[in-house]
Amino acid sequence: MDEAAELVVYERADGKIGVHAGEFVTPDVRLEAKSIYSIRVDKNKRRAATVLGVRGRYVNTAKDYITEDAAIYGQPYAVVDDTTERTRTFENAAIQSHNHCQRKQKLTYVRANARKVSVVADYTADDARNIPYRRFVKVHYPSRGLTEAIVEITSSVTIDLRNMRISFSGILVSASLYDFNAATEEGEPGESIEPLPDEGVPVPVDFTPTIQTEVVSGGATAAFINATWDFVDDTLTYELEYDRTSGSTGVQSAFSEAGATQVRSGYLVDGEEYQVRLRAWGGGSKSEWTGYVLLTATADPVAPGPVTAVSVTPGAGQAEFQWTAPNSSNYFACRIYINTVNDLGTATLAATEYGPPSATDLRVVTSLGAGTYYGWLLSINPSGVTGTAVPTGSYVVT
């Protein structure tokens, strides 16, 4: 950015920071021959060091920020000599217009071919102490061909307080250093490839997530999501996002291999409902998400056997249910449903009693109003999969 704006940043003795902007300022420091201890002028006319043209490169914001070549400044084929530095390349990503790039190319050309000068002067001379804070100074040394010459300082300024001397190096420039006539000096940039419209990364097609199970250590089973989709390109990867609808664990993600058509999640919390979606990644860009699919984690899809020896003993405002748990290793609990009509579909879950397989169990349901009731007992496994409902028949609560 400093280079693009022609900035020079410096620090004063009092600690303040100063900035020379990219513009010519008439020098207010003038060094005469009587104040100069030594001066060396390099005409910079060696053929090997002569720059005949400058090739510029800038970022075109109108064409998806691609880097383009600007028109060449100068005449790179004016001299036929293999020792000549025909061109110099100027490139700056902060420059985003052809006109700006051409102005910098001209400055690069001028500075590359300018005469160079090194000066050692008396530190006590008029205004010499201000040289470290100036970009341009005037040097009057007629015997060396410098008559009111303007020097742009290009080096660090060195102060020698032991000998009270100040030294610096620079190039000889004119007051028209920054002048630029766009009509005659800008030229026309070369042709560049028009970028194709970006259609983005395609949304996954035929996204199908399913709950699957596998045996883990100890012989238990665990549920996970296995998602599949249609193949599009072997450079795309896919992100599977899954989250409990209760929001108790936060969003989790799993990524596929490049070119794959399936990915699996980590293990899920048994019996919990999850919302699942998928998106594609390619070249650092991502597609839109698919719609959510709701799935319930079921580590054990096998239903336990039904409870047996079911009976109910009604009383005043309550009913005592009794049963024998099935001889199923995956039996987990018994759910008790009640209704005032003989319809399990509209019945209400009244209680859940946990217990081991093959055990005789009971549960008292209270806070019942007087009247006729119907009951059903359903065995469940740890994943919430229910066995066959066993009706109790009707009973009367007093």
C-alpha cells in the first residue's frame, strides 16, 4: 500500500510519525557547495543499467480481481544490445486501475534512469537538521553540474554528531516528477480473458440420510447417520451437519473424502431426534444447504417380547397394574397407557416402569377420576422401540 500511494513514513526525534504523500513538495532545504564536504554524482548511463521500458501488472476489480498486464511504458526495443536491461516489471496488488498502474510505471522508469547522487554536508548548515524529515532537498553545486538541482532522498539519512556531518543518497528529479498526461502516456492495456460467470457449487442431489447401527465394544450397538447423494465431480467434498432438535449438544459436522458419494456421522444419543442436512464444498466455495431431514437415533431396532400375566386392580382414585417382563435381553421398561374409551391410538401415557427382564413388576397410577377405564402395557427396549401392546380390558375406578 505504501508503494501504491507513493508514501514515505518517518519518525521524528520527538517520537512523532510523519508521512510524505505521493506528491511533489518544493524543497525548503537548500545545500550550497560551501556547506558540502563531499559529493558524488553517478550519471547512470551504463548500457547494462539502462531501462528501456517498464511492464506493469495490476488487479482488475471489474474482472473478478484477476491480475492483468498494463500497456508497456517506454520503448523496450529501441536499442539492440543483449547487455541492456530492456524492461523492468512493476507489480502491485493494491493497484486496481490501469491509469494508476501507468503512473507508477512512469515513476519506475524515471527513477531507474535518473542520475544518482551521494552527499556529505555540514550538519550546522542552514536547515540541514531538517533533512531527515524531507523527501526533496535542493543542492546547488555548479562545478559538478548541479545548479539548483532537486534531489529525491532514497536512502536513510545518517547523522554523525562526532564530526557534525549529515549524509544521504538520492536521485536527481525535476519538479514535474509526478506530472502525467493520460491522453499521451497511458496507452491501452492488452486484451484479457473474460471470466465466465460463476455458477457456484451445486447443491447436493438426491440427499438420503438413514440411521444405521453397528456393534461397539462390549457387544452393545450404537446408532449413526449414513448419508448418500448423487456423484457430480471428484473434486467436491461434502459436509454433513447434524444436530439434536432439543439443541442440547450443539451442531456437529462430518466431512467426506473428495469424490465420495457417502459420509457417516459420529455415534448418536440413543432415542434422540436429529435434524440433518448436507452441502458441497469445492475450490474454497460452498453450496447452499439441502433441506433438513428429521431422524430418530435407534441403536437397537429389535422390539422386545410383550409383557405377560397382565392384571389391573382398581381402587379409589387409582389403579394398580401388574405384569411379568419378557425374557428378552433388550427389555428396558414397561409403558402404561390408559384411556376412557377402548382406543390405544388416543390413549395417554400414564407411567413408565423400568426393570430387568423376566421380573414380576407393578406400578400404581394415581389421580384418576371415578369411571370406567381401559389400559395397555407395552414393553420397550433402550432405544424406545416398543413390543406388542397387551390390553388390560376395562376396569372401574371409584
